[in-house]
Amino acid sequence: ELVEHASYDATFRNTGSVGADDIHVAIPYGRSKTATFDVHDTFAPNADVNEHLHKHLSGGLFAWATNDARCTVKYVHFVDGTSWGDPSL
């Protein structure tokens, strides 16, 4: 089985008034694939959090590098017990 490796340095900013503790994101990689990440950390309001995201994925073998990866937030859990989910899902 061939393995692909998706690796990103991402900066998150919680623009809400309540801290967050879990974020699910999707980042496109390759020509038409998406890597999903579940990021557990403390995301205080109005503070940047830098994360190194990486995942080994099953699939083909190719190299793809870009400095313009776009991250899409799919779900956020807040420390007060509330959550937000992407309404397009």
C-alpha cells in the first residue's frame, strides 16, 4: 500500500467571545483530495494558535507542494459546551 503524507503549519484565531477547545478542519491537498484534522487545543478569544498538522493517508504516490493551502473550518466546540458546525454539511 502506498502512503501519502499531508503536512501543514496552520495559524488559528478564535474571533468569538468564548474559548474553543476542539476544531475540525479540512485542507485540500494534491490535485483533488482533502485531508481532515481534529485539532484539540485551547483557542482563547482573539489570540493566534499555531499548529503543525500532519497525517499519513492511504492512496497513491505523488508529490505536491503549495504555499497557498486553504483551510476550511467544519466544526468548533466551545468551552461553555456549545458548538458550531458548517451549515453546508
